[in-house]
Amino acid sequence: MDVAAFDYELPPDLIAQEPHRPRDHSRLLVVRRAGGAFEHRRFFELEELLRPGDMLVLNNTRVIRARLLGRRESGGRVELLLLKPLGDGRWEALIKPGRAGRMKSRVHFDGIAEAEIISSTEYGGRLVQFSGLLPEAGLLDRIGQVPTPPYITRPVDDSADYQTVYAQHDGSAAAPTAGFHFTQQLLERLRQRGVEQRFVTLHVGLDTFRPIKSERLEEHDMHSEHFTVPVETAAAIRATRVRGGRVVAVGTTTVRALESAAQSGEVSAGCGWTRLFIRPGYVFRGFDALLTNFHLPRSTLLVLVSALAGRERILAAYREAIEMRYRFYSFGDAMLIA
């Protein structure tokens, strides 16, 4: 398929620059795959849209303080965005400005650590080797910053704003933003209603920052991300379906974890690296409904939701959201594909 088929025009003022307060008062566009009118709700009304016996599956990854500001040996400023640990102080990273990423050059961090650029990666990043205080040993806590996407132009005053309330396992370079809409109070009300909650972990990596550059979807090569589906989550999914409940995935990262674990036909427990690229024609196995945000044009995430609900249906929903002045992207409003 032509990547241009997943394009749309978004007025810049609809890109949300800060989270909704309270989080669960964000708007919720309900899109039914069978067709019919779109439904406009508030996120806290999820209590009315989910039934006892349904189950939410949430990604409990935690964003690490992966943005490091340092200086080249010449004194120029350098920014490293750490993406993936490779062991022994080696990390895959993105570097700005690009000219700072010359092989064998070094970046210094407050006299407590330095990183040497040792090779390029196939995705346009760099492999860096740290010495001194390593990221795994406390460097990120000392000088790291929580990264935010480039379309968020205002400083994030509270780093908790760019975490879900249930974030637990460190490892992501970006947040699973569909989960931003939940508060602990809403989660508790859903539990009391009989909506079960289980977790997977998928550490969000490079593809969050990387648009599809090829002209056709088939030519795009996904970057790998690490996922874990616990035994109790896989068992709960099977039990939910036996009792006739719906498995509701929270976010496209949860979808990729579940579908990566369901290649045999049903979700199985396990962990590993996934490069799964979900595009139209894909047969979903791991869930029944999806809570998600509004995604960038020409992105793998927009392609994924189009595979679930149909490209024309999704683009019609996006047109409706733009007309109704919904907020888009990480801090934006939500969509339930039911």
C-alpha cells in the first residue's frame, strides 16, 4: 500500500501541549467497527462503556530519564536520546546535532561520565560506549531528563505528567500515551464495576520517533522493541473470553505485545524482541477492542489502527475529531475502537 494513503492535515493548534486536568476528563471518541455514527464522550464515561467481565490490558513500562545533555571535546552542546541498552555500558542512541555523531568522537557529561561514538546503526542512530558513571548505575538519575516528543514545545514541569499512573518497569524512551487518561480513582471504579485489569510490558523505542520514509508500507522495516506478557495476563485473557467478556487493549504498544505473543493463535506468556509491523490485512488474535490516542500522519501507529477498523473508517473519525476540535497526539484526547 502507498504510505500517502495514511496522510491527513492537522491544524497545528490541535496538537496538545499539556495533559488534561484531571486526566480522565479528556474527550473520548467512540468508533464502532461495524459502522454507524461516531459517539462523543468523556474518558471517565468508560465506566458506562465497559461491562462487568471485561478486562483492560495496560502497558506498565516506565519512561526512563533517557535524554542526556553533554558537550563535545570542542565544547559544543550535544543531546543523546538513549533507546536501547546493549550491556557493558553500550547503548543505542539518537544524537543531535547529527554532526556530533562522528565515529570515535566523545561526549562528556558533567565530568562524571563520557560516551564514545563507536558505530552507526541501520536505523540512523549511533552505538555509544559509556565510561565513568554508567546509565545503568545512576547516571540517568543524576543528569538525565524525561524525553518528550518534538511536537511538545512547552517544557514539561512535572516529569510525572509524562508517565502513566501505573508505570512500573523502567525501559522506555517514550510513554505509552493511551494510558495517560487513567487516574487511580477511575481504575478503582472500574475494578468495583467488575472490569479486570492486567498488565504487559513493552519498552517503547525508536519507531515512536521515526516516520515511515518509504513510499510503500511493505518497504518499511520496524525497529525491535522488548516485550513481556506475564503468565497471569495470558491466563486472564483466556478466562475473559471463556466467560464472554471483551479484552480491551490500552494503546498500540499493548497491541504489539499481545499480538507478538499470539502468533500461534492465542496469547501465550513469554518475552522477547518484536519487530511486528501491523498493517491492513493483518488478522488480530489478542484482543477485542482498543483504547488509543490520535496518531501522527504516515506513522506506523496510524497504520495499525487502520488495520483494525479500516483506513476509510479511521480517516473519517479523524476528520470528525478535527472538526469537533479534539486534541491530538501524546497529551491529546482518546478514541475507543469498539
